[in-house]
Amino acid sequence: MRTSELKQLIITLLSSARKPDEPRQVIGLTYRQISERIGALLPPSQDEKSVGLLVKRIDEQLEVLESEFEIASKGEGRKTFRMAPPALIVEREVPLRAKYVGDRAYMNEVIDLIDAVCGFETRVMESSKSVDEAREILESRGITVQTENMLYEFLPEPQLPTQVDLSMAEQLCAEEISTNMEVYVPRRMNFFDKRWVSLAEALPSEMSQLRRIKQKTVRFGQFTYSYFWATSDALYRLQRKQALLAMYRIDLDANAARLLDIDSRIPVDIKSQLPFDYCVLLARYADEIVLESRTRGGNDERQSRYLQVKSKYKSLLTELLESKLGINKPMN
């Protein structure tokens, strides 16, 4: 199954997931539900390796579709995915040229309302109206009209857990946690330089209140972690999103921003160290490239996967990463 076919199949599945009594309102499907429904369309002769590869490709395409604002997700761990609310992403303001994204149920209505010409394959609409005129017509009906810059005004800001956050978090005693714990130490270095240090080895003067331990669960060969916030008398379990936002807040407060050269090939693994909304941002503005190389002294071929930021988005991405997460922020 080609990538374009897989993306269209995911959109078709999510577009058909609607409330029976409210057909214009979409409902969510879990990653497992999507995978099972697509898997059921495959020939029964598919081997285990082929099925496993398809499952991984589905996961990748869900991320791509979210980066394109076609779908939206909710929750951590057991996420649900649904078609995103309808929107126009502006490419030219006067006369209007914009791409329609999100729930297809509203697409014909948008075309009629702004008297647009639309290519149904590209979903690019052109209208004699200006962006302000289109916005006035559409946003009263819940259809947003946004430029690329406006899309990221509400990205989550780095922040430490609040007292309200901690009051709702699971509280643990130190005795309940394994001794294999790491502490986050802010350092102004390249993106992948070591910032997680064994709690037994870290200097007290360097330590933050953010902790983590490795979990046994493995997905696609990668370990996941449980995160905690330490106070003088307790540990509080954090959601991964809370922990990652706290990590960047600690960096900013310590004047120790991460450094990332977006003019070079970026290791694909950096997405694991970005809050999810920023993973989506990077997926939107970068192409994934695969390089094959032979191992020294052997014939085995291994693939290295990188991200290459698209030239026309470099300045926007640079500004967003610095202003929001402090990445590449000059020292005070």
C-alpha cells in the first residue's frame, strides 16, 4: 500500500466515524482501532513482518496527518484520533488563496460561502475575497482562517508543575521508587548532550526537581519513562507532557538553552525530546530522509533517518523554537 493510499484510508476511516444522531460531529478512534480496521482490509496471507511494518507506517502517517492539521489527537498513551475542525491555512491574503484542512463535511459549504474555486485533490481554494472578508464570513460558523504564524500562537509554554498540578498528581514516597532514578541537570550544550544524570552521581548544586525512571514497556525498540517532581518530602508523578515542558522551563531559568543546528541534518530521535505539539511542528516543516550506509568491514546495510528542514520554513521554525522553548536562545 502506497503512502498516499494509506493516508487517504486513514482520512476515510476517521471521516466516517461520526455520531449516528449528529452526522456532522466526528468521534475519535484509538490507534488500535485504526490499525485493526486497516489490517482487516489486507489479504489474509500477510506475514507477521508485513503486518508489523504496516502498523509502524500507520503510526508515522497519523503523526504526518496531525502535522498537516488534517486530524487531531487527544490524551496521552491511549490516544484517540479524529478529523480536525475545518480550517483554511492562508497562502496569499489578497486575493485569497488558502488550503482547506480538517473535516471534509464542511468543504463544499466553505466553497459556496466564499465563492471559491477549489482543486479537490489539492484542496487549495482561490477566491476574489480578501482574507479578512473570508474570515468574517467563516469564523462565525466555526471555520477558522489562519496564517502559518497564527497557527502556533497557542503552543504550550514551558512551565514548572503548579501546586494545583501537584495536588492532582499521584504522590509517592521515595521508598516506593526504584533506586535506578535519574535527575535532570540543565546544561547549555548541543541537543543530545547528557542532561539526565544518575541521582547517586549528580552534584546537589546542579540538580533540579525533575526525576525519571525507565519503564519496562518497549515500543518499536524504544524505552519509555515515568517522570516525577521531587519536593522535600514526596515525589509526584507527572504526565510526560508536563515533564517535558518543565524540562525546557528549567533550561530557560538556568540560562542553559539547548542548541540545535537546523541547517544540518537533524537526527530523527530529537522528536522524542520535544513536547508533542512541537513534534508536530517539526514534522510539518521538515522532510524525513533515509541514508543507507554499509557497516565497516561487512556487507550489512543500515539505514540512518534524518530530518531536513524545508528552506522556506527555516526562519519561521527558528523563531518559534527560540521564542517558545528557548532552543538556540542567546545567553543573557
